[in-house]
Amino acid sequence: MTGTPVRAAGCVLWRRSPTGAVELALVYRPKWSDWSWPKGKLKRGESAEAAALREVEEETGHTCRLGTGLPTARYLDHAGRPKEVTYWAAESTGGSFTPNAEVTTLLWLPPAEARDRLTYPHDRDLIPPALAAIARVSR
């Protein structure tokens, strides 16, 4: 990939179900007809951490606590530009989803179902390191 990458940040947002099982949050973006993690571009002068927290809240209605950093995803965006997305495993600290123009659906799914629903391989690749990070904080 050549050129300056578009910088973005996001989270593999998680929570515990009433039975104690891990659930992962996926968002549906009708503009791209895709299921992905909550994420978005950094604003001028914004840190990746601040952007990840902002994007999670904007796209899911949830606040969260950033945990372990996850591998950075590098790929070409829909316009063919290089994109770098810095991710964290992040536990939801509460909130409620309201559909909007950018994100119309939020699903909380067990990891295996999330893996099957995610549109892009680079998103699926984040599940194993996210689950390892979640297991470390759950000890």
C-alpha cells in the first residue's frame, strides 16, 4: 500500500451476558452494506484513544473502558486508499443504542456468531486477540 494512510480507531466492544458469556458488539452500516466493529476516522489533533471512545459512543450509544490494544488493521478502504485502524478490546460500561443514518443496527453476539456475521477478514482476525485480552481481565 502506498500513500499516507487514512487513520482511524475503534474497538472490539464486549460485555457479559446475563449468564456470564462474552458478547461482542457488531454494527451494520447501510452505506457499505457491511457488519463491522465500531470505528471511525480520527479528527484533526485527536488521539487514537479519544477517537475510539468517541466512535464507540457515536455508533453504539455505549460508553466503554479501553483495555488491551489489539493488532492494527491495515487495508484499502472503499475508495482504494490505504487505511490503518488502531483497535482496543473495550468493555461496555453502559448505554443504549439508537439507530442513525450511519449505523442502523447493533447486535451483541457470541464470538462464533460474530465471526460468521462480520463482513471483512481483517475484522474476523481481531476476535482471537480480543478474546485473549478479555480472558486476562476476567481472571
